[in-house]
Amino acid sequence: MKKSEILLTMVAMAMILPMMNMIIMSFTAGQSVYVMEGFSFRHYLDLFQNTDAQHAITLSLQLLALTVVGGTLLGTCCAFALKAGGWGTKTLLGGLLVMLTMPEVATGFSLTMLFNQLNIDNGLMTMWMGQLVTVTPFVTFLVYAKLKEMPPSLVMAAQDMGVSPLRTLCHVVLPFIRPSVVSGALLSAALSIDDFVVSSMLSGPESTNLPQFIYNSVRLGVTPEINALATCMLILITIIAVIAAKRHQRP
Amino acid sequence: MRKWLPLLFVGLFMTALAFVLKTSVAESVNAMPPITPLMVDGKVHLVDTQYRALWSTRYLESLLDTVRVGVVNTGITVVVGYLLAFCITQTRRPLLWLTLILVPACVPFLLRTYAWMGMFNYVDSLVQSDMATHIVMFANYLPFALLPCYASLSKLDTRLVNAAKDMGASGFRIFCRVIVPNTRHGITTALGMVLLPSLGEYAIPSLVGHPATKMLASHIWEQYFSIGDWPMASALATMMVLATVLVVMKGKRT
């Protein structure tokens, strides 16, 4: 083994170690998070009876679905509109870039001010809007870059064959940009499930999503129950990532 | 008008920013909403107390903390990320190693932070310390440094390295004089991608960091959530937005 491989192994181990610790400690029978006191599933059972956690999971999943669908659609449509070029394209791209690089706290706070002025109460709707604002620029830039790569001859050939614009879109353009749209959707899913700052700024009294739930519990310290919840999430994410990687390899 | 959708989307956000600017010059009052309207009795009512308060030691210290945390984190992450990327290019199966290093990065950041908090429990001196902030931020931002560095390192022309070797340059000299200068594009990308988000970081320092180290973002958070001083929070947010816009404009030009 070479020197560089030893270093890389060490770094990879150091990165994975905390998660291993978390998973192992979630199976403890006691309440301590330092010492393993026997093996049990009781923290998992506690978790399934915790209604707050269930509400948080439900809300997060709702948001996830809404954000992935909405963000991907909106982002792709924006990319198409910008691809047409012409007046104001550069300004709009700059605006999207600002939205992309803006610190989350600033994004969340600005939207709070906007919804407050419009007299919209915080809730699922505002959280969704907040996530759309964080997610859409990513999708737009991904799809826009792919659209720019597309040779114009493809569309021209379809047009010469007398294919209708709608069919050209469905059978020529969309298959070409599909990889970017899929990565955009995956990225939106990752950002949505992870979104804590913007969501908490825009959440109402009744709406707590999973990151908020974890954050609120974590502020009071690490507990075996949160270890169990985190382990469940970790397993779910690993499954999604493996499926995504498998799909990615196929073509 | 084919661009109505992005126009609407960006416009909505710009309106939000305009409201922040408007709130930042309003006066804080004890009511709901806790700000004075822009027009009082047909006269425009603006105050600049918030902007003057920005120059108080409280916020200047916080600015210093923010810059310190951001710059130290960027330094550590980019240097280590670059070295790791270099190590990866030296191995026989780079893609395997890249995946191995990046797998923990797929975990949501709050989970990763939480997992690290569990580790810090074993070492007393790390609980609620700046060191903990840097460790967690490093773990969170490593991909942003590693990927651009790896991208430009793997595109490096090996003939350059071989030429330097033939000329009898030492390994260290080749690294400093040939490899690093030829991958500076990746390094600048990595610097930008790590520095910008780490300056606006809120969750990590507030969860694992030292209580005395206050990021500007936590001040916005606190002014909005605990104190309820919207104008002050808006003034801070305006500064943050301005800084972002400036960096983006500067980055676009180069």
C-alpha cells in the first residue's frame, strides 16, 4: 500500500467513524450515549411511538415530494426560457447566481419579510416556497448547461422531418437533457431533506420538519432516541443513493 | 415574452430583498408587525439607527469572528482537500478512492453534525469549542474543496511533470512550481465555494461552537427570533446580501 493510500484510508475512516459510533450507540439499552449498556431496540420502539417525530417525518416527506416535483419543473422551465436568449438573459442569470450563493439565513429572512408583507401565514406553503427558492437555481443551472451543449442540428433535423414542436420536445430535447434533470431532482431531494435554516425561518407554530426536530432535540444534547432516528434516516438515504448510483451506471 | 417564468421567479426574490431593505430603514416598535410604516401622515419616515448600530463593538466583533471562522475553515478545507485530491490522483484506482472519501458527504449535514457531536462527547475539551466548529465545518465542506481540485488535478498535463522530472527538479519543487500553479483554477473555485457558505454559516457554530463566538448569521437569527427587532435583523441581512452580490459580480468578471 502506498503512502497516499494510507492517508486516504485514514481520512475516510475518520469521516465514517462518527456515524458508526452513532449507529452502534442507537442500540444501547441504557440512556447513556457514552457507554454501551447491552443491546436492545427499545429506542427504536420509543421513536415509533413519538408522535412529534412522526409529524416531523410526515411533513418532511410532503415537503420533499413537493420540492422535488416543483423545483425540477420550475428549474427546467426557467432553463428553457433562458436558453432562448435575448433581452435580459444575463441579468436573470446573475439574479439566479445571487440566489444560489446567498447565505441561507439571508434567503430565509428575506422570504419571511416578503410573506409578512403579503400577509401570508407561515406554514407548509411558505416552507415549500422557501425550498423552491433554494433548489430551483441549482436545477436551472444544471439544465441550462446541458441545453447549451445540445447541438442545434438535432432540433433542426427533427423540424426538417416535419415533426411537431411538442413531439420534438418529448422525443429529442427531453431525452438529451434527461441526465441533468435527474441530477437536478436528486440534488433537490438532498437539499430539501437537509433544509434546516430556511425551513425554520418560514415554518409556522404547527409545522416542524425533520431537521428542525433533530435540531431542537440536539440542542438539549445527544440522546439514544435521536441516534435511532438518525440511523433510520441514514439507512434510507443510503438506499436512495445506491438506487441512484445503480440507475446512473445502467446506460 | 418567453422569459416570464424566470422573470417572475427572480422578481419575487428581488421583491423580498426590497422588503428587507425597506424594513431596515423602518423604526422598531412594540407592535405586530414590529415596524413603523414607511409613510407616516403623508411624510416618508426613515431612520438610520440600525445602520449606525452596525458599527458598534458588538457587531464589529461578530464580523471579526465570522471572518476568522470563515477564513480558517476555508484555509484548512482547501489545503487538506487539495492534498487529498492530489493523493487520489496518485493512486491506481482514483474513482474508488474518491467515492470512499465522498460517501460520508452524502449524509445530510445536520445528521453529520449530530454524529460528530456524539464523538465530541468523548473529549471534554472539544465540547462547545471553536475547534469543534472547525472539525464539523471541515467535514461538511470537504466535497466543495475536493471536487474542483480533483477536477483540475486529473486534467493536469502529465508531460509537464515529466519534463520537470527530466530537468532534475525534486518532488517537492515539482509540486510547488509545476502542479500547484497549473491547477490554480481549481483552487480558486474551491476557495470561493468554501468561503462563501462558511461566512454565512449558522447551524454548525451555534450547535457545536463556542458560545462566545457569534457569527453574523446568528445575530440575524437572534434578532429575528428572540429579540424581535426586525429592522436590525434587516440591516444585517442587507449587508450580507450586498456582500454576496459584490462577490458574485466580481466572480463573473474574472
